[in-house]
Amino acid sequence: MKKRTNTRNALMTFFFMFIFMNSYAQYVFRADALPQEISLHPYTSITDVGQKELDIQYVISNYESLNPISLKTANDDLGFTQNNFWAQLALHNPTDSDLHYYLETALPITDLVELYTVDVVSGEISKAVSGDALPFAERAYDNRRTIFKIEIPSKASLKLFLHLKSDGEVLKIPVILRTADNFIKKVAFEQLIFGVFYGILAIVAIIYFFFFFALGKITFLYYSLYVIFVGLLQFALDGFFYEFVTPQAGWFSNHAILFIAIIAVFLSGKYSEVFLKIKKHSKTIYNLFNLAYILLFLLLVSVVLFPTLLLLNYLLINILTLVFLVLIVYSIVYLYFKRKPVDSFFTTGILFLILGFTVFILHNFGLLPSNFITQNSSKLGTGMEVIFLSLSMSNLIRSLKNEKNELNRIALVRSEEMNDLKTYFLSNISHELRTPLNAIMNLIDSVSNEVEDEKIRKNCQVIKYSSHSLLSSVNDILDFSKIEKKELKIENILFSPMKVIESLKSNAEIRAKDKGLDFQFLISNDIPELIKGDETRLVQIINNVLSNAIKFTSEGCVSFNIHTRIKDDNKVSLIIKVSDSGVGIPKDKMESIFDSFSQNNIDNKRKFGGLGLGLFIVKTLVDMQDGTIKMQSTLGEGTSCEIKIDYDIVELKRREIVASEPVVYDLGGKTILVVEDNAMNQMVIKMITKKWLNTTVLFANNGQEGLEAFITAKIDLVLMDLQMPVMDGYEATIAIRNGEVGLENANIPIIAVTADVMESTKARVAEIGMNHYLSKPIKKEDLYKIVKELA
């Protein structure tokens, strides 16, 4: 009985050997040289059965009749297809040990891969399934690639049948056996390489995304998105997208590569088009890019609406990828030919991309051997492309920075030009306004002193105070300009605070009474007779505060109080308090009340008028003198302003007392040359000097006439206007100092009499050698005092 059983087993073994192995060789393991890795393509045959859905029993029985062919290389390309493919190979383990291997086959993007393992002796068939059309959890082995575990018992022979099918993606059938150690080493190496690759792409994408938000250049956004989607494309081709994003498979999983590829190709074209400024350099190429974008959009519509065209769509996306590469290369060549600037890093990056995809395509067609470099050539090309394109983007950033610096330089130059123009304008406006004011104020002063009619005197006072108000506005504008340019200076001279206060009090009282307001004035008895500081700025501070109080009070009263606080080191704090019962200031506006043009922040501008510069200038002047200013206000009830400024007390000595106005104006036979082009100003000076005894006054209408006057007359002093036709005051002064009117006149006293009160003008006057500076309107006392000192 036992003998009969052994005979039957031998016959069955011979039968299966005959049926399954036939003329095809099998791979035989050797006990003395078990491989770590081996490609089984020499032992594998494959057949294309088209759209036929065959079962394993039919394939086993009829495999030879399906016209199989041997695999030629480890990287045979089966093309873009939706056909069913069956492959067969045989393994024999004559050793005394069971062997355990991993079989790697098909690309990670293959939809369905079935492995049927047939034991030649027993005829037992086992099945394992993989492919990205299945939920990831249902794969035979938990890995992104198409991996199967193979166990080959001792003394056993196995027949392996592989069934492959895809929805149109390219099909390849590597057949590689790996030991566990070899498999682990390969996975570890790939993880390192892929980690570096995807890490670089992620960093680059994030950095240039931030650059887009920082600089606002659309090129950075296109580049960042391109890097993201080209990374996602590789992520999908490697099977990671399926593993981590769409592990449940389904429609989107099966179409993800197409969607990602379409977007990546679009972004590559858009980024290149914008970076190379194609629209600016060539309308024809720009239109070709737009045509290619339209084709991409139509392809996207086809993927969504026409599922039966999936195979065609896979072919078209590859064709359009090639079209865009050709367009980009052509654009670069065109720009080089037209001698337009093209970043060399951009060109190098595109060349690496082309090289990488060329190797990848040749590998896909089986024209290059299968190894790590050829399998991942697209990654290497993409990685090098991203590195060089990032360098080109760095050059773009540098270019933008240089461009910004240049724009800043131009803006600075223009700003300086505008400041110069503003200074020139303010100088002119000052001159044009002060010139008539000089005539008005001096004429009205003369008229009021000469007439006896009280009504006329009162009208003259109104004109005089109105002129002072206009002059104050002009001074505010000029001081604002000086504050902006940091040219405002504080003088330190002796003056009588009582004289200043009395004058300001008189002016304010008249204006208040004209408005029907009650004016209250209170001053302490301990005001020093003489202090040291800036008289002009004190007048400006008090006048602005008083003017505001009167302006914003329609009824009620305005209070003006002055008191002092004696301090150590012979100093005195002058405390000025001005209160009114006017409109008041809202609480939310109190913080900005000292800002320039602050009237724009309260609803009183149209009603009360004004420039809104008064309190800003007051605050600036007080701060420059280390003083303090406090404002308290209640809306609808009134405002109170308290200012404190410290001054040095000067002891009044009898020999220092000088009469404020001489009884007799006598120059003792001196001749004064007045160089002035304005007839009104000439009239003003004539009116002032007509009461001077023993004084001869000559007039010249411009600098040239002034120089000629030295020929016919002995001149003792020159009153020189600055802005005149033919020859201005600067040119005339330089000519005099250079001895052009005689060396004996080179050092003659010259006083600048001008309506230009800019600090730059004062500096220029001193620079060219003028002895003194007087601003218009001219005060007759100041004029005589300076002339007397210099003549």
C-alpha cells in the first residue's frame, strides 16, 4: 500500500512540473549563497489579456495559450493602459531551511495587484491583494509600495502568478525579492532621502509664502504653491498620498494624481511666465502660455465629467507637461536671444528639471536600468530645480531690495527737493506777506501818532491789531516749518517781562471788548524788572493762548493771570494762567489738542477758523525752554491753560538802564544807502528816517544800482533787502565784501532788512558777511538802535 502511494505522489509531481513549468526556467535557491536581493525578471513571463477578466484557474490551465513573453529587463514598461496583465514565475527551494522573502512589484500607483501562490506539489493556491484601489487597511502588507511576503518551505517549489490592472496610469512590473534585512535597509535609506527631499520642499514653500505676505509680489505666491504641488505630486507617485491622505481609496484617491499634476503644471507655467516677465517681453509667447492654460482647464473638466476618458487624460497630462517644458525653455532661449536679463539660477534649475524628467521617462520606457537613481530621477531633478529656483528667487529678493533702496533714494531726493521747494515757498510767502504788512503797520503807526481825531485813532488801532493777528498767523506757519526741520532756536537775551505782559494785556483787552467779553487781568507784585530768556517766544506763547481763549469764547469772560515763584540760583518761574468760559474741549480730544492742525479734530474749525497750529507751537516752545503746560477743560463750560517757564533774574544796574526811546534821533552826518526794490518799503523807511537829524538817506532799486551808488557818494552804512531783481542782496553784499566798490568800502556795515525770516536765510546772511539782520515789519526803535551801533 505504501509503495502504491509513493508512486502516485511521484506521478502527481511530474504532472504539475510538466503543466506549470513547461519550457520556462525557475529560480533555484542555493544553500551556500542565499541572495539578499535579486531581480527575478529573467525567470518571469507576462501576457496582456486586454479587457478579459480571467480567474486564476483559467490562467493556470491556459497560460501558455495566452502568448506570454519573457521580461527583457528589470524595468519593462507596459505603457499607459487599462488592460489586464498576468505574469508567471517559478521558485524552487532545494535547501533544508524555510526561506522568507519580500516580493516587491508594480508601482505604488497601480490600482490592483493580485498575487497567487501555487504549491507545485500539493496544488494548494493562496491569494494576496494590494493596489491603491483598495482601502489601505485591506492590503496584503502594510506599506506604501506593492509588497508581498513570500514563504518558501524547505524542498518546495512554488509557482507565482501576478495579476495587474490600472485605470490608465503607467504600468511597470519589477519583480524583486528582498530579505528582511535588505528590505529594512532600503526602507531606512529611502526614509532618509525622502525626509530630506520633502523637508526641503516644505521649508522652501513656507519661506517663500512668508515672502509673499511680506513683499506682496505674486511671483513668490506662485513659486510657493508650485513647490507645494510638485511636492504633492511626488508624494502621490510614491504612494504616501494614498497612505496618509486617502487611505479609504475611492474616486478622489484614484484621480488625485491627475488633479495634482494639472495644478502643478499650471503653477510651473504661471510662475515661469511671471518670473520671466513674458507678458512684457513677448505677446506671442504670452498668448501661447494662455492657450496652454486653457488646455489644462479643459483637461481638468474632462477628468471630472468624462470618466471614460481617463486613459486619454493620463496621456494628455504627460503631453501638456512636455508642452509647458518646451514653452519655458523656448522663453529662456528667446530672452537670451533678445538680450533680455535671465537669471542664470533659473535657467540651471529648469535644466536640472528637464534632465531629471528625461532620465525618469527613459527609465519608464525601459531604456535605462532600474536603480535608485533612475527610479528617483524625477525627485532628484525636482530637488535640484527647487534649490536653484530658490537661489533665483533670492536674486529676485536682492533685486527687489536694490529696487526698493533705489526708490527710497529717489524718494529721499524728491523729499529733499520738496523740502527745499517748501522752504523756498515759505520764504517767498513770508516775503510777500511781510512786505505789505511792513508798510501797513508802520504807516498806521505813523498815522495814529499824527492824527488827533479819537475815532480815527481807534480805527487805526483796529487795523494795527488786525495786522498783528495776520503777522502772528504768518509766524505760526514759518515756525511750524522750522519745527519740522528742527531749525527753531531759543534766544537768550535781556528783556522786561512787565513791558511784554502789559503790551499783550492791552492787545487782548481790546480784542475781548470788541467781542463783548469781560476781560479780567491779575498780576502779582513780585515780577522781576529784568530777566534773561527769549522775549519773542514768550510773546508768541502768551499771544497764542490768549488768542485761542478769545476766539473760542462767544460770551462770558477771559481771564489772564500772571504770578511768579522765586527759585534758587537766582531763577524765577513765570506762571501764566489763561482761562475762558468758551466752548471747551471734549475729553477724547484732550490727548491730541497739542498736535499740529488739531482743530481738524474738533468740530469748531469752520465756526471759529484758524490754522490749528497755535497750541502745537506753544507746546513746542514751552518744551524747548524746559517748561510745563497743563490744560483743563469742560465741554460747554470753558478751558483753563497754565504755563510755567523758568528764567534767570538779572539785577538791574543803573548804568545798564538805557532809555527805551531816545528823545533825539541824530546820526551826526552819516549817509545811509537803502537798497530796496519795493516802493512801499522805501516809503516806510523814508517815513521812519525823516525825523532822524543829520542823516542822509539814499535809495537804490536793486543791488546793481546799490553798487553804482558808491561811485557818486560816500556811504557809511547799507540797509540791504535780499530778494530783488537784476542783482539780489546776497550778490550785492558779496561784491562789496570782495572790494568791487573799493577796498575802503569792503568792511562797510551792512544790515539785512528782509521779510524772509527762515533760519537758513539768517545763516546765509551771516555767512556772506552782513553785520546784522532785521526782519520786516521794521520797528523804528530797533532800526535806529542797530544803525546807531554800527554807523
